[in-house]
Amino acid sequence: MNSIFPEIGKLISSFDFRSITEERKIVLQPLIDFIQFKNKNNLEIRLNFICTHNSRRSHLSQVWAQTAAYYYNIKDVSCYSGGTEATAVFPKIAETLVKSGFKITKLSDDSNPVYAIKFEENENPIIGFSKTYDHDFNPANDFAAIMTCSQADDDCHFIAGAEKRFPINFEDPKVFDNTLQQDEKYMERNLQIASEMFYIFSQIKT
């Protein structure tokens, strides 16, 4: 097990994979199989998490999947995110990740800011900004397209360059924006995504 920031480690220690339903585990299993195959054959593992606006769920998934791969010492894992259109990372996402223990530096302050997100002092940061799934920053081929929202899954039946496609949808916390439940619901979705990404990588046999 690798060393990560203590606040993140404390959160990880609270995960209880028994809380993930058997139905949900069936949904996650094909992605586990994909990662296992790549790992067993010493192949690079490229995961592109795709949502409509690349503003919320896809970023949480990218960050937690990369952190989980590091935590379980799964080699050659590169996690990305993209949308069917580019908007901006919703500020509450960065705020929620900071509350979870990540250290975030805002590298630009325009309408689509760029964030450097760190889970460990000496590891390269995860670079987060809103972009389309086929942006030059993302892999062009030989990647898994992981559809984190039903709209993107329904709208994009073909993802160019994707080796395989996995629909793993999460409910959108956006519906609670500007309500008294906003902070609670963003953290709830954050913890669900984190727990499921850690469950996925915990199943990889090295």
C-alpha cells in the first residue's frame, strides 16, 4: 500500500465495500475484467471517464480512479475525463475534493480553469479541466470509455478510438445546486464514486 495524504487515507479506511449492492457490482465487473486483463498482460491501462459536460461526475471518477490505482499499486494506469461538450469544472467539485483531503492548485482563472490535484506529496498531480472526450489531452485510441452519465451514454453510441465501452452511471448532484442539500449531496456522490473506484481496483490481482 502506498502513502497518500492522511486525510484521504482516513476517508479510504471508512469505505465498506459490503455497502455496494450485488446489482451494482455486476455493473462494475466488466470494467474490473478489462483492467485485470490489461494488468495481467503488462499492457497500459487508459481509462477515459465521459459525461455530457465534463464538469462533475467524470472528474470525480478520474481523480478517485487514479488515486485508487496508486493506493493498490496497480501499474501503468492513466485516468482521463471528457465530455460530449466542454464547459468548466463546477467549483463545488474542487471544494468537495479538498474536503476529502486532496491538495488543489488552480493553475488558471479563466472561464474553464485548470486545476492541479494532488493525492500524495511526490506524485505528479492530476490535471483537471473541462474538455471533450476526444481532446488532444486525452488518449486517441486503446482506451476504455467509461460513461458516467446516462445522457452521454444515450447520446454517444460510438466513441472513436475506444477499445471498450462501459456504462457506469452515477446520479447527477447538479439537481441539488443552490439548495440547502447541495454540500451534503455533492459529498454523498463523491463518496459513492470514491468507494466504487476503490472497490474496482481492490479486485485486481497482481
